Amino acid sequence: MLITEEQIAEKTQELAEIIAKRYPPDAAEGDLLLVGVLKGAIFFMTDLAKALSIPTQLEFMAVSSYGSSTSSSGVVRIMKDLDKDIAGRNVLIVEDIIDSGLTLSWLMRNLKTRNPASLEVVTLLRKPDALKTPVEVANVGFDIPNEFVVGYGLDYAERYRDLPYIGTLHPRVYGGE
Ligand code: XMP
Ligand code: MG
């Protein structure tokens, strides 16, 4: 166990209060558009949306980065694109975790070409490697050690997403001691 259910809930509330202050509820840009990156961000996204005191709309993208299953290459393919035009909207990308930051920096560049009024990021987790990437993340829940984590949306081979907390995997799970 790395982060408990209670710690996640507390942090989500904290982030929601910061974010709500940034976006006036009656903005000309319309409701804040939360763009969740499937599948990992779903748990955090729904809890964040509920904690926000401002109205939001939810959109999803699925991307897959070429490379091994535990490290990303920065070459990203869109598996599911947004259903809506984001031009002129306030867009907040909701991420579960930023590791190398390569996926996110690609996504930011891609979404910027669609001319949103603003584009920011909130991530529940960030690993130290992400700090080397020139991608600006306004809102970070927890900085965590460089270990593979699961739970609360995060998976290992599609398992453990349903855990209500975030934990690290025992090496036994992936064939170690
Ligand atoms: P980059 O390196 O591009 O990668 O920032 C981000 C994506 O990699 C996945 N990822 C993880 N997934 N536990 C997971 O379940 C982890 O510890 C982990 N580290 C990176 C995740 O899909 C994220 O969006
Ligand atoms: Mg992901």
C-alpha cells in the first residue's frame, strides 16, 4: 500500500478546490471540459468531477504508446479520439500518472493544434522522471517513487484497476522473487 483511499479522497478534494478557483462557472468558454485519458484516469476523473463545485463536461481519449508495456517511447497512436470539437473551450486533461511525460507532451501538442481557449493538466500521480520533461503540469496530486504502481485505475496487464487504493506490486507478481 502506497496511498490509501482516504489520502486519495483528501487530495482529490484539495485539487478540486484549486481547480474550481481557476475556472469561473459562467465563463464564455462554456463548462470546463475534462478530457480523461483511458483507461487509467477514469477513477480519478469521476471522483474529481464530483468534487468540483463548478459544472464540467466529460470527454475521453484513448492513446497507446509504442514501446514495452512498462516504459513508453513517446510515439503515440490515438486509439479513440475526442467526440467533440474543443476549439474555444477550457480544456483540462485528467491523467492518472505521468512517468516519462512523453505521452502527455505528445497529447498536449496534439490538442493545442485544435485551438482550445486554454489547456492544462491535472494528474493524480507523478514519477521523478517526469520532472526531466519540459511539460508543464499545473496540478499534481502525489509525487511517488520510481516504482510500478497499480490500483485506482492503474493496471498490471489489465488487473488491479479496481483496487480503491494505490499500491506497489510485489516482484513475485511479475516473475521475480
Ligand atoms: P509516460 O512515460 O509517457 O507514461 O509519462 C504514461 C503512461 O504510462 C503508464 N504508466 C503506468 N501504469 N503503473 C501503471 O499502471 C505505473 O506505475 C505506470 N507508469 C506509467 C500509464 O498508462 C501512463 O498513462
Ligand atoms: Mg494511462
